[in-house]
Amino acid sequence: MRFAVIGCEVLFRECCLAAAASPATIDLVMLPQGLHNNPPDLRTRVQQEIDRLDGETSTSQPAYDALLIGYALCSNGAVGLTARRAPLVIPRGHDCITLLLGGKETYQHYFDTHAGIYWYSSGWIERTTQPGRERYEQAYQRYVAQYGEDNAEYLMEMEQGWYKGYAWATYINWDLPTAERDRQFTRECADYLGWNFDEIEGDRRLLFDLFAGQWDNDRFLVVPPGSCIEPIYDGTIMKACAGCACHGAELCSQTAGPAPLNR
């Protein structure tokens, strides 16, 4: 088996582990973090990579047995994704946290028992500036430089307003070499923000099974060539939509709704 994986760089370490453990030949394409903030941008970038990888050979046979999507629905950025020759495979989940927790059931249980969660992981800490002292100070200095101190204070007060909706800084531990550093960083952020700190063990099975070709229907959606990804508002989260005349994205995105995400 030979698979190409298109994923977000916040999962870089975890994807490398999964690739090393897979019996398949794996080619990784890691896209910049932050594309989910504008779902059409995410959809466009991932679709461009799908088109490139799906057309790498001039023969009728695709270069890969499958193209693996290392995202979840991700603010509906995956809606409409389609390939012409190789099947797409995507984990059933609302966002990348599902891939770190091992499944949508674990995600939902934690979500139901903890109000106002902001997730911290190795990749989120390395690739972004997470809520905490460092993020506040960076933003404040930027506003001072642009608008002066008085205006900076006001802008920071407005910007920090959305923090009030959160109560938990939850660290997902995959037992990576950075675990102790990341755990301590999350604790410090929680203390600074006045949030509760929690740690939850990550589960490698979902991501590892994606890379290994172990695709049961409960955890993965396999999209045949020519079909595209469509959201569905039940526990399965998404389905394959066949025969979209618009190549998938434009038509199916009209039915898309909001999904949870880290800011």
C-alpha cells in the first residue's frame, strides 16, 4: 500500500509517529496551521494538494492507493473535498482534537463534562501562540506600536473578552519528548488566565489506524473517486455525496454549519 497524507502542521509529530508505525509507504504533506480560521482557504489548499497528488502519474492508475485527509470536518473546511481517481479517507470528527483523543466518543464525553475547553497539545504549543501571558504581551506590544498605549489598553480589553467563555486549559498528553515542557506551559497559561488545568491521555489508535489502512465505517469515511465530503448532523458527522455537478465544494458547502475549534 502507498498512501499520501494531507494534514495540518499542528499534528506533525503525531503524524510522523503514525507514519513510522504504518506498514504502508507514506508520503506526508503538512499544511500551515490556521487555515481552519477561514474554511474556504482550508478547502482550497487541501483540494489543490489532492488534485496534485491524484494526478501525479499520466497512466489511468492513481499514484496512491488512497489519499488520507489528516484533518476532520474542521469548521467545514473539509466539505466538498473530492478526488477523481483515488479514494479519500478522513476520520469522522469535528476537528483535529478528535485525532488526538482517539475518537469522536472520547471527544464528546469530555466536551459534555467540561464546559469551556481550550485544548493544548505539543503541536498547538509549538506552531501557534496559545492563550497565556506570552500571547497577551505580544498582542499588547503590537497594539502599542500601532495605536499607542491608551488605545492598546482598550483594544486588549475587547480582544480578551472571548476568554470569558473558557474555563479549562486541557493538555492532551501523547507521551512525546516535549511532554513535561508542554504540561508545565499549559499549567502556567491556566494560572495566568484563571482557568482550571486538566490533563487527558491522548489515544493513538485513530491516527495510527488511518495511516495503517484500518478503516472501519464507524470511525472513518471512505469517499469513492468522483464523490465528495458532505456534513451530516448526526453521530456520523459526514458522508460521501455522489454526483455533485459543481465538483463538490460549492454545492455541499451551502449546507454546512459551524463546528468547534481552537481559536
